[in-house]
Amino acid sequence: MPEIDLSPEEKKQRSQRNVAIALGLTAFIIVVFLVTILKISGNIDGTP
Amino acid sequence: MTDIPTRSAFAGPKDYFALLKPRVMSLVIFTALVGMVAAVAGGASIQPGLAAASLLAIAVGAGASGALNMWWDADIDAVMARTVSRPIPQGLVPKSEAAGFGLLLSALSVALLALASNYVAAGLLAFTIFFYVVIYSMWLKRSTPQNIVIGGAAGALPPVVAWAAASGSAPLDAWILFLIIFLWTPPHFWALALYREGDYARAGVPMMPNVAGESSTKRQIFSYSIMLAVAGVAPYATGLGDVLYLATSSAFGAGFLMLAWRVLKSPPKSKEAPKQLFAFSILYLFALFAALLAEDLFALYA
């Protein structure tokens, strides 16, 4: 693939997009983890 | 397919966030919160952490449908003054990325709601997204002046989804909240369409003013306003609302009717009365739901 020259501004926006994706994925993982813990702890006394 | 020049390398996270229609999302979060708190005040129980995760899922689901709407309606948005600054018409986000972004967030939000609450709520959220994107955006918006009447169901569903998230079911009171937003939508959007008529006509969207004419639209706004004012006090009849709610909904309902009457009697092409009704309609919905929320929080914690 040919190399595409990005301007400094374009590089800055790209790295910001990358950081946003990383933060979004991390947040989703944490939320799913916490929801799982809350669900399990809600059922831990054995009542259905 | 599109002649929008791409500037996508300049797109920042905020442009993707703008795809989620943050202002619509904030109203969705608010009405959903009221539905959830009302369910809890009515005896349902949900852990605060799971309630927060459920509200997050509903908000992201609403945002996802906003992104899918912007993907589908990019051609319309590009010719309307109100929407031309959205990320796709600006060339900042390619259409295909908006579609992918919207689909991914739709799937994640429905899955998260299923995890955090139950399948009834998750199913309702999936239906809401489907209704807004497929039934409203793809089908009705370009084909009938009843577009926003029927499409309004999508915007009216969030309190029902949230009620189901807390309780696992959707009783009559939840559907009364649905009915209030549903009946509120036509006068709200037609008031906007009356002072943005040229916009919609240029875009070829069959909104009521440019199909049935201005005076017919004004009559229909008034008819819906009467139904809305009546539905607005219904929560008091079923016990969902108390005296604070009754007072709020009566006063704001009277104000809504008065402004709708002014629109009805306003001279042709005048923009002032529709603008006032549009602005007041947002305040109206906020006031009614805030009154319910205040009563329920008082009942729960005082």
C-alpha cells in the first residue's frame, strides 16, 4: 500500500481517535465486569 | 453515491460523539430516569449500580439510533440549514463509518441492558432502535406527512424501556408516560416545521406544512394539544402522579393550549407563534416529568 502523508493536525486527530476507542473499550469492559459482580452479589444469598 | 468531500482524517472523537445526537440523548436519559424511578416508587427494586448501567445502555441505544439516522438521512441533512453542520454533511465522518458505529453501539447497548436488567427491557430497547431507524427514518420520513406522528413512538418508548428494566414488565402507568410523549411529538415538530418550512420542502421531506398546508397544520397542532393536555393530567387519575404533578400538568397544559391557540390564530407565514410553542413544548415535557420525579423521590426518601 502506498504511504499516505498525514499533516500534523491529521496525525493529532488520528491519535485522539485511537485514544477514544481505547477508552471506550476499557469503559465497556469495566461496566460489564461491574454489572456481572453486582448480578452475582445480588444472587449470592441463594434466593432465586 | 455522494459528492461530499471527505475530510475524515480531521475527524476527532467529538465528531463521533456528535453522531449520537447528545441533546436528544439527554432528554432520553431524563425521561428514562423518571420511568425507572416511578417503577421503583411503585414497588419495583433494582440495585442502584444496575440502574445506572441500564440508563447508560438506554442512552447509548438512543445515541446509536441517532447515528444510524444520520447515516440514512445524510442527503437530507446536507440541504437543511438545521442539520448541515452535522459530521457527515461536513465530510468529517464517512457514511459507512456512521453506519458501523451505530450498528456496533446498538448491539452493545442492547446486550448491556440484557445483562444489567432483563430481556423484556432489552427487547424493548432493540424494538425502539428498529422503529426509529427502519420504520421512521427509512420508511415513513420520506413517504408520509404522518412520519413524525407514528415515528414519535420511538421517542416515547424510553420511559417504558426503563420501567421494564426496573420491574421486568410494562404496566399501564408506563404506557401513560409513553402516551404523553407520543401526543407531544406532533405539535412539537410541526411547530418547528412551520418556521422551518422551506428547509423541509427543499429536502423533499413531506412534513405536514408543505403537504397539507399551513392552516391545516395549525388545526392539527391544536387538536393534538387538546389531547396532550388531557393525557398530561392522566397520571393523576391513575395514581402515578400526586397533587404537585396535577398542578404542574394543569398549569403547563393550559399554557400549551394557549400557545397552540395563538399558533392557530397567527397570520400566515408568521414565525413568532410557532417558535414560542416549540420552545415552550420542550419546557412542558421537562416540567411534567420533573414533577413526577420530585414526587417519587420525595415518596422514596422523605
